[in-house]
Amino acid sequence: MTDLARRPGPTTRTRVEVHAGDTVSRREDRLATEEPLEIRLAWPGVPAHRAWVTMRTPGHDFELAAGWAAHEGLLPGGSLGAGHVASVAYCTDTALAPDQEFNVVTLTLREPPVRDPGTRHDTSATGSSACGVCGKDSIDAALDVPPGASRWAGEVPQPDVVRRLPDALRGHQKVFSRTGGAHAAALCEPDGTLLVVREDVGRHNAVDKVAGARVLAGKSVSVSCLLVSGRAGFELVHKAVSAGVGSLVAVGAPTSLSVQLARDSGLVLYGFAHGDRCVRYA
């Protein structure tokens, strides 16, 4: 890896021109950084190969890779898969340009994955920062929930706690405060205690990062609650169900398919969570 390579940060400076009424001003602004991340998988007898490419905000890249693998059902033991991860590292492929050296992560497993990660296309599976299920071969594949941890059997946050969660999350959204362009996710206790918080330009990446933080710490992703700063789209419910989370709380609205999956899977689902109101859908 070259000495000149510089790891990209979560925000990027830019110059802007602000038009307010008849007034024009120029100043520096901050943008949420968006760059591609290629995740490569390797295990004994199988060299590193591309498994997924997503657009993400740099930071906690190893967690993103581990969380993605856990949500895809690739790690034995479901959400307790840390013991099956041999290493996570930035790729040292000499063919990579210096500015791409921190955009490729190799996740090496101690044994073959539980299920075939596939490539879903002739080259690679690719997703944007807006979607977590792009690249699936079929509708059935998109709807399939991989085997994971046992369903959370403990308490989940009650409505009075649910209404407090968005404000608690907001205090940890540093990238959003600087840019207005990042989503956040958190894993929570029944009393609303935040266990881990991560931000990303992609809502599904933020969820992968909080899961990966638990996996790499040797802790279960199957906890009381997953909290997200945006809508409760299908891909987020899919990840919550895959991880065995007990409830999902969203600041925004759910979709018809996300409500259906939550009800079918026994996931408690709240939307429109705010200080004075929340709506339970499942």
C-alpha cells in the first residue's frame, strides 16, 4: 500500500453559493462523503473474490463488511459469527490505484459460508446507497430471509420509550449535523439505552455497520431494538428479521411489503416515531 494513500473521511469540504432572496453569499460547506466499497470474500481453498459493491460513507468499513455478511446469512451461528471471521482488512492488490486502496475490503472466513453468497450477476452484485437488495436474481431471492440467530424473546421498548428514541439518536448523528446528508442506525436495549450507533449515506449500510460492530466484538446482533433515522423500507426489515432483532423503530414510514414481512416474522414494527407520537404496525 503506497505511503501517499489517504483514507477518505466521512465528510468532504466544498465551496457553495447561497441564494437567499436578493442576497448571494459564498462559503465553505460540508458534504457527506459517498464512495464505492467493494467487499471481497475468501475462505480456505477459495481466494478473495468480489461479492458485493455498495456506495457508502467511509468509516467503520470492516464493520460494514462483517454486518453485511451476517445479514446475508453467510456466517455460521447467525448473528454470533465473530469466531468464524479470520480477518478483515483493506485489500493490498497492487493493481488498485492509490485513491482506491481504502475502498476494497477483504473478509476472510475460517470456513466456507453457510450459504453460497453467489455473485447474482456475471460480474458482481452491486447496490446503490439507497437500496440493500439490488442485484438479487429474482423476487423469491429478494424475499428470502437467511437463517440467523434465534428470534429475540426478551422485552422490546414500550411506546413511551419508542417516542424518546429519535431524540436520543439525534444526539449521536455527527455527520448528519455537519452535512444533513447521512442516515443513522442504532441497536438499543428495552429501556432505550443505545448500544451502538453508526451513520452512513446509505440507510442499509448504517444498519450493516451497527450489526458488524456487534459481530466483531463477539456479541449477538439479536437484541431488543433496531432504530433507524429514516423510513422502514423492506430492506431494513429484512435485515432486522435476518439478525433476529426483536423490534424495529423508524422515524419515517414503513412500506406495505415491510409491514407484511414484519407481521409474518413476528417483528414488532413502529413508524413515525417522534417525541409525542408513534405508530405500531406489527
